[in-house]
Amino acid sequence: MRILVMFDLPVTTDKDRKEYTRFRKYLIGDGFIMLQFSVYSRITRNHDDARKHAQRVKSNLPPKGSVRLLTITEKQYSAMKILVGERTAEELLLSTAEIIEL
């Protein structure tokens, strides 16, 4: 399974930028990798693990902005089409079959 976190956060004031940085650092510290700007992904073992990490994200939300979370299976994730650009370095590390077996 994968969790995708997508967000648009204000960065107009120093306080807003600090909150943006805190949230981004939280995601990275919890094992999320940047898929695109403001889109982070994390592999989880099962639904319970996904719920646990979703709850962690909820408890670290910034006070302003928009944050969305989507949980999908590896099969759904692997069906994603890249229209422009290439896979990230992290996506190239393991094949889909290796990820599913975790």
C-alpha cells in the first residue's frame, strides 16, 4: 500500500514558511519521499499501518492551507502513467514485485 500526501500551503509570511518547512520535514522524517513538489509518498505494509501513518499526518497538520491524503494499493500506484518526465530515483530502486512482497 501507499499513502500519498498532497498539499498547498501558504508561504507569504515568515510564520507560514516556518509551518511549511516543519510539515515537510515531518513528512520526510516519517519516511515519506517527494514524488513531486508538494506531493509525498510512503510505502506501508497494510491497512493498519496506513491508518497509523494517516493519523500521524493528521496530528502534524499545519494551521493553514490544504492537505489531502490518499491511500492506494501498489497495483494502483504501478498503473500510474508518467506523461512528462521520468520515475524518481526512489521509484527505480525496487521493482513492483519486490515492493508488494514486503
